[in-house]
Amino acid sequence: MNKHLLPTITALIMVLPAFIMAQTGSGVFSVTGSGYSSTIVTDYQCVGINPANLGWKRNQHLMNVGAGNGEISVYSEPLKRQLVSDLFSSDEAFTPEEKEEAVRNFTGKKLQFEGNLNGLGISFQDENIGGFAFAVKERLFWDSNLNELTSDLLFKGYYSDYFDSLVVENGTTVGYTTNPAKVSLLFEDTHLDVLWYREFNLSYGRIIYGSERFSLYGGIGLKYIRGYSIFNYNYTGGGSINAYSALNPVLDVDYDTYSPSRIDGNDYQSVGNGFGADVGLTARIDDLSLSVSVTDIGQVKWNGNVYEGEDALLENIETSGMNNYNILLLDDNLAFDNLKWGGWKGLENKTVSLPGAFRAGAAYLLKERFEFGTDLFLPLNDVPGSYDKVLVGLGTRISPVKWLRGSLGIVTGGETGTSVPMGLSFFPVNNSSFTWEIGLAVRDITTYFSQEKPTVSLAFGVLRFSFGHLDTRQSIGTDTDAPADR
């Protein structure tokens, strides 16, 4: 591999959300701050979460449109909050002592990036024919945890104790070991997962049964997936290896071996295609709502630049390691240039399941202005893009006046600890004919009061509108004087 793979992919994950203004929140800024979502999001915002909610409306509006709404998030165990910005801006070279500290910081520590962009969403909801929604979403996901040797090689390169000699070959310094070992043993308990794809989702939901106090809704969403990159590199106990990749040509990664699916050139393009589905049910009993859904049922067939990892000896390396935490300064941080992650063989294609999940939730509306809810999020498989373990959220949303809504919650589970999400939404215009909502939220407000294991995040939206009012059409549980997505 003659390109520095890890820094390159890392740069993609960090830079792209910044340019496009970017899974439990799925980029829905209206509910990220509450800690629950599956029972309360409706219109196009429920796409990918629970399509059954298209069967009911929060207000009298028939149409909802949104663009440029999204969320970015960084969870960092290796770096304290004050140092997270060094991933983007640091240009000071490490001292040898600081390199040793960096190795300690990253050994056995989780680093997770996530970006969700709802590029376009539109929905039409009618109580007679049901609700239709179409949404285009972009998702970026990174999850890594490195063992001590991987961190040592990352920051110290050929100065690592693993290498016992340095040789200058054609003007290049190369570190060699006289006792090479297989990477499956050296990188045991190291994992790195990357996923980047775009989905086009068409969803439909409607009422199945309705009475004065009870209503049951069902929905389904069908999605077409364009895959832009996947990278899975996992070593587990016993020296077993699970590694495969299909990387966008724009990353310009060369595995130094032939693949029947190799794409020549470095043009930006998809390297995989697939299909998926979401299904859901929601029951509403007076002011109580209950819901269940299963999302991302399906798979992607990766058919461009596809490679599968093989075990191999780690004999040499041609870099002195990263000189700071800034993974964007690739010309200076060639830490993984010519690092042999193992052998690679080319494949025609590889089919990988989508990161499926089961959701369940409940919400209760009290006196029209106060809502309380809970959510359970359970990952159904272990593939790039999946969360580690079950997540549970609990929270509230409060609408004291028609132009403001606040939210606060608590989320726990997985390997990212407990967080306290918080959000605010404003309604510059909110009447029976037209509503405009803007807002922002963070996944963990406590991050800004402590340094350890921060979750630095932002969910935002400025272009969210609803309109189209017919007096003869009534929605269940509607209060037209309250915010549109209370």
C-alpha cells in the first residue's frame, strides 16, 4: 500500500462534513437534543427512523420540506476536549516525550466520528391516502480502537522498539526487524471501521386502525444505496483477521496488487450499490404513543476497488511517525506510508449488510406543552456503521410558547458512556398556513464542563418549512397553536 491509508480516510471523514455542512439521531436536529425520536418524528424526518409516523401529523400542514439539515459528532477517548481541535489545526511538531504520550493516549482508546446530512427531504401527508416522503441522506462513520503496537507505529514509525535496525535506501530511511511477526498477532484487538454512503429513501405510512381513543399506524421505506467507501480492519483473539475494503478512487489508495474490480484514475464516483428497507408500527392511545421499527434491512454490493485482507509478516516501515495530532496535514504526517497492514488480494465484488437496527420507544404528551419519552436502540449486526451495543435514551421536550421549543435528555449504553443531549428550536413563523423552524442541538452538554472522553457535536437546521392548510382536515392530537413538531 503506497499511500498513507489511515490519515487519508480520516481526512475524508473530517473534511467532507465541514464542506457539505453535515445513528441514533440520524441527522434530525429537532430531536437530537431530547434523547428519543422513534415515536415523535413525523413527515420526512421520520424517514430512516420509523416510516409508520407518516400516517399522522403534528399540525394541519400537508407539506413539509427541508434541506441542508444534519449532524456531526466526534467522540474522543484519546484526546481531552481541549485537544480535540488539534485533530484539525495543530502544526507544532511533537517532541520525543510527546510522541510517547500520544502512544499512551491512543492505546486501547475509542475514537468515533459520525456525520449525517439530510440533503433534501419532502413529504405529503393526507389522512385519507396516508403519508409519502422522499429523502436524500449522506452518512459518514468512523470507529477505531488501536492496540499498543498500532499506536506505537502510528506515532513513532521506525523508531518503534519493534524495529531493531535503520537502513538508508535510495535516500529513504527504512526500519527493519530481524524477528518479524504476522500482523494478525501484532494487531490483535485492533479495529478500524469506515463507512460512507448516500441513500435515496421513499417511504409511505398510513393508519391501519382508528377509533376515538386508539389508532394504529404502519409504514415502510424503500431505499437505494450508493456506496462511496467501506473499510473494515479487525483482528480478534487467536490471530483471526477480518479485513476488506472498497475505497473511492478520489482517495488515491494503491494496494500494490491487481484487483479485477480496480478503477483506474482518481475520479470521485461510487464503488458500490444496494437496496434496503425500513418497517415500523406506531400506536397512539390518547396522549400516549408507542412504536417499534427495524431499519436498514438490506445490503450493498461493493464492486469497485474491492480488496480482502490476508495475514502477512510486518518486516519494515518507511516513516518516522506522525509529528502531531493533525490528521489533515498529510504531507507532514506520513505515518502509515508503506505500513504493511497485511497482504491484500483483489476481488470482483463483496456484499456487506447494512448496519441494521431495532428501535422501540414511548412518549407521553402532558397538557399540550410538555412531552416525555424514551427510546431503545439495538444494533442487529456487526458491520461498518454499526454501534457497539444497545443504547437507551430518556428525555423531555417543552414548548412554553409557540415560537420556542427546548429539549433535554440522557442517553446511556454502548461504549461511549452516558451523555446529556440538549437542543433548542425556534419558529420565526408559525401559523395555520406556514411554519419555518430553525434550531440546533448537541449530543452531550456535559462535554463543555469537563475534559475527559468528550462528545463534541452539533446538529443543526435552518431550512425546514411546512405549509398547505385545509380546515376540513383534522389531525389526531393536534394543537395548531403549538410548534409544528412538538
